[in-house]
Amino acid sequence: MTPPEILRTLVFGFPVIKECLDTAWPIFIQSLGGLMLSFFITIGSLIGGAILGMILALMRFTPVEEQAKRFRFRPVVLIGSSVEWFIRGLPIMIIVLLFNYLPFALFKLRVPGAILAVGAFSLYGGAYFSGVFLGGLRCVSSDLRNASRVLGLSSLQTLIHIRIPIAVRTMLPALLGITVTLFKDSSVLVVVAVPELMYTARQMAFSSPSDYAPVLGTTLLLYWIIATMISGLARLLEQHWDGAVSR
Amino acid sequence: MKRLLLTSLAAIAIAASGAFAQQSTLDVVKKSGELVVGLGMECAPFSYRDAGGNLVGFEVDLTNVLVKNLEAYVGVPLKLRLENVTDETRISWVQSGQISVSVCHCNNTRKRQDLIDFSVPYFWDGKSVMYNNAKGKKDLKDFAGKTIGFKRSSSSEGEIKRYFEAQGWTAPVLKQFDNHTAGIKALADGQIDGFTDDNSIIISTAMLAGYTVGEGKKLNLTPGRYSAAYYGVGVKENDSKWRKAIDFALHDMWLSGDYQKIYDKWFGAKSKCPIPLGTNKMEPFVKG
Amino acid sequence: MNFNNYVFAAPYFGWLLRGAANTVMISAMTATLALLVGIPVGILRQMAPAFVRVVLAGFITLFRNMPLVPFLLFSVFVAPDFFLQCTGKAIPIGFEYWLFIVCVALNASGYIADIVRSGLRSIPEGQVQAGRVLGLSPRQVIFRILVPQAVRISTPALGTRLIHTMKNTSVAMVLPIVVDSLDVAGQGARIAGECFAWAEPLVFAAGTYLVFSLMLEALLWYICRNPLLTGREYDAA
């Protein structure tokens, strides 16, 4: 195969077999392939992970006034923390394999691979998001609120001018870091035959083995370039805001 | 609270096992008008993506005819839906009912019979070890203590181990691959001494990968076989109504001559991996 | 769900236990190698002459942003040809296992180098100058001022990264590896293929990883409590 052909297949995936489509689920998602599906899984799990992470963070968050007190048994905090610890303790490989098998075995739920993948990665990302959100919540906690109230800002003004900007500045670089992790780790989906970039590449390499090195090399390069671009953006933002603060 | 928990657990358990197990897959298929076939997608010559990305292979053609024959038997138009199964999921998804049948070069072994049922065989073959001719002519016995590759979750691992045990030879070191082509490439590179699976699969895979197979060529097969392989369509355990439907569909295929056509296309004299139909020796089942 | 009882009978349970032992061994080797490469790279990235720093920055970016599965598949399948062309000899049998350890370790060392570097960077420049003014030699400044603080700052992050590396070793199943040296996740997939039961071996593997990470977290907590690391003795003095 010629290089443009290889690149096109890697980005858009193999042509979808129309018998494979499940009409009960959105056709658009199932007809994605290659790098596009990797992107979809990353973005989908970012959204899902953000929601789950926010829930976990709110469960784990204890306001500063409360922290000053001695230890008190708080079941919600305990549940939030143990869920987060549990997910963090599992490798993504195991989460993906369990997700591939369990929904039908337990609930008779027939779900296309791409959507299962989004679910698995949302769970995985959620645990990491919750840590970041917790940090964000803490740094906009009561001291700051009191200070801005003393300065005469209304609570809405405080939210818009103080709390959200600070939270975004603390959290955004870390969120981009998690995005990179999610994108890179989406390559483990090769073991459950979800046709994302790595699976497409492997299938292509194995259907015309003379192209082994170029196909796998291009794949690695694609992953690396995109991951480097996102983490470079995170670094730039960090530097930009660091400068803004010291100025 | 405890009672509520127990009740809900029991409800989940019943929902998960009982309620769905009773219905025959035939009725399910008839009602939904949809036949969900589990098809592997990376195993030449049975079903694989060719260089253009199209799904081709013996089992792909077989499935298309199977649906037509089944339609005639069931009496309602059927919509074919394919699920990409891997070798690990081809049995468990039939068990759980996620796919109606699995047409995934699945060897009918006794252990698998414990979990699902099989139709009449639609293809039969044996297992030998493929070796690199550069390392000299070989017999099965010469692989005692050597490194042999196998495809993960094929039946080869247990069978070759038991065969070598029964013969009293030193057990081979087994190396697992998650793809046939990767194994053939490792063999050609000299990373393993032999690679084993069903002969038709390894010969076709090696040829598609651009290696020559045969006497005095790059790769060759040992003359001795250590196991037989009978491919059957996997159906749910204890569902004889459904198994009968599949069996009849396969019989009709044989009678109408469609089977011969498909066979000739993939294993005929002009194909890449010629195996004359009928002369292929039936061999006894291997326990396990 | 169908519970196949024989998953937890011989020989399959033995496979799982062996897999757990292999996970420990692979993780220990990977962690050692990653620390051996990562710490010097991190230190030199901060302190070496400019051109070395540029090279090391490239090294860190290269391996930090390298996704593990494509990296492993690429290196394992391209290495034999490459080796043959370079040396004219076939690559030794069984290189995949060692290549796997090296690749995972390199990936982790990129992160470790970054952690060490940011630990060093967080120490104010003034402390170095103050040390020099007080008459300490450059070597003393490094070993008495910089290293103790950098170790104290970066130990928790290093520990977390090593736990993550332990979990990363579960990708071994995508590679051709001799069955006896597979890790616990790989053995789980192997049993899933043999007995057609996913839930039991996977839940066992998941439990193994949870127990291991719990033990490592406890160990990390114990290490971080050490007075040498909390810096209490500096405060007391």
C-alpha cells in the first residue's frame, strides 16, 4: 500500500461492514473507525469522566471549617474515597476487559464496542478527574470567599471574577494531562476488538505483513504527535498563567 | 434493609439466569427477525480483511448462504447482523446469548461441548506444527523441549501438551501469540522453533504473509498430526430446536451444491491452500 | 452468569498464582530500571550543560508521550529485522520479555525524570547561593541542600508513578510471551480462552492488582512518615 492509503485507513478506519451496525444505537458512532474513533472515545470519556469525577469530588469534599474539627465519621466521604481508590487500583486493561464482558452477562444489555469503551474510559478518567476537581474545590474555599466578601463583591461577582478563574487555572493543565492519558490508553482497546486506531493498525499490518514497519511506525507517530501537542498546550497554558500571576 | 438487599440480589440473579434461559434461540430469532452471527475477523482463510479492507473468507460466504437457508426454514425474512468476536469471546457470547450462533472456526472439543453445542461439522482439518526449513527437516518428535508458538485461546495449547505427555516426550515450551500472522512472522524470523494451529489456517496465513510453504520452501509442515479439528457452528447448550435449524440449513447447503462452490473457492485446486474435499482423512477425537 | 467451578481448580489456579508472582517480578525489574534511568536523567536535565539538557528534554518528551501498546507492538515486531540488518545475526530467542520490561521502564522513566526535575526546580535559587556564601563546596551544596529536599518533595509522586507502572505491566498480553512468564492479567486472558469464563479470572486479576496497590500505598505512606522525609528533624533543629 502507498503511504497516503495507509494514512487514510489509519485516520478513518476500514470501511464499515453494514451488517455490523446495531440499529438500537446511534449509527454514527458505530461507523467511526481508526483515529476518529480514538478521538471520539477520548472526548466521550472526557465528558463522562468529568461528570463522574465531579460527583466523586463533591462526595469527598469537606469544607475548611469542617476540616478543622477532629475526625468525624462521614459515610459519603468514605464511599466517595473508596470508589475512587477502587478504580484507581485497577489497570485500564482489566477495566476494559470487564466492561467488554459483564454488561451482557449481568444485565442482558447489548452494547456496541465503541460505547462500552466510552463507559470504561469514563470510569477510569472519573477517578483521576475527582482528584483534580477536589483540588479545584479546595482552592476556592471559604477563605477566599470571605476575603472577596470583605472587599464588597457580591456572591455572583465572586463566582465569576474570582472563583471560576482560579479554579480553571489550577485545574486546566491537569485536565489536559488526563486527556493525554485517556487518548494514549485508548490503545489498549486492541484486546477487545474495538476498531480504534491501534486495532485498525494491527489489522492492516497483519493483512499485508510487508507493511509491518511503516504501518506500526505511522501509528506510533500519530499517537505521539497528538499526545505531545496536547501536553505542549498544557505546558504553554501553565507558563502563561505563571507569568500572569507573577506580574 | 437486609431483606430488601437480599430480595433485590435474588431478583438480579433470577433475571440474569432463569428468565432468559428457557426460550429457544429459534423463537428469539423468529420474533426479532434478526440473526446475530459472531464472526471472527482476523483469521485467514476463514474470515479476514483483505488488503482493500473488505471482509472475505470461507466463513463469510458460508454465513451468507446459511442465512438464506435459515430464512427458508424459519419462514420469516431474516436480517443478518454480524458481531466481531475474538477467539476468547466466541464461546462465552454464545453461552450468554449475546450472539445467536458463532461461526468462528471453532473446533468441536469435549471441553467446549460442556458449555455450548455444535452443529454438524462444516469443515475438518488436523493440527501439525509448522517449522522453518532453514533449520532442517523436522518431525513432530523433534519439537520435544523446543519453543512452539500457538494462538491464544485456540485448543492447540492443551492438545499439544497432552499429546507430548502421552508420547513420553519432553514438554515443549509454549509461547502465546494473540494473532496468527504475528506467530508466522516470529517463526520466519527464527524467534520460535515451530508454530501450531489448524493446518488450513497456518498455511493460508503464511502464504498471505508472503512466505512459501512446502517441501524445500521457506516454511513447511510436519508430516505427523497431533490432533483433529472439526469446525462446527456454535449454538446454545441444550437448545435442540435451534441446533436442528442450523443443521438443516447446513444440510441444504450441501445438497444444493453451494457448499461445494464455496469450498472450491477457498480450498479447491486453484486456491491458495488446496485441501481436496473428501480425501482429507477424518481422525479420531482427542480427549480434552 | 455461568460460574465454571474449574477455574479455581488445578491447574488454572496455579496459573493465576504464578501470574501474580510474575507481576511482582516484572514490576520490581521495571521499577528498578525506571529509577536507574529516570533519576539521573531528571538531575542532569536540570543541571547539565545546555546541549545535554536539550537532548534529555527530547528523551523525556519522547517517552512520556509514547503510548505503551503501540510502542510495544512496534518495537517487538520491528526489532528482529532491525537487529538482523545491524548485526547480521538473528535476535536471541525470548527477547520479547526483556524488550517488554525495557519499554515499560523507559516509559516510566520519562515521568520519573520529570518528577525529579520539578522536585529540584521547586527549591529556590537563593538556597544555592546562600550555601555558597556560607562556604560550602558545589558538591556539598548538591548533597547537603538540594538532594535531601528534592527527595523529600518528590517521593510521594515517585511512589504513585511506580504503582502506576505496576498496573501498566498488564499490557503484556498483547505480546508474544512464553506462557509461564505471563503476568496475572495475561494468565487471566489465557484461562478465559481455555475455560471460556471471563468473570472469574478477571475478578481474580483485578483483586490482585487492588491488593498490590494497597500494599504499595501502605509502604509509601510508611516511607513518607519517616522523619528523614517529613523533614521534622530540620524543624526541630
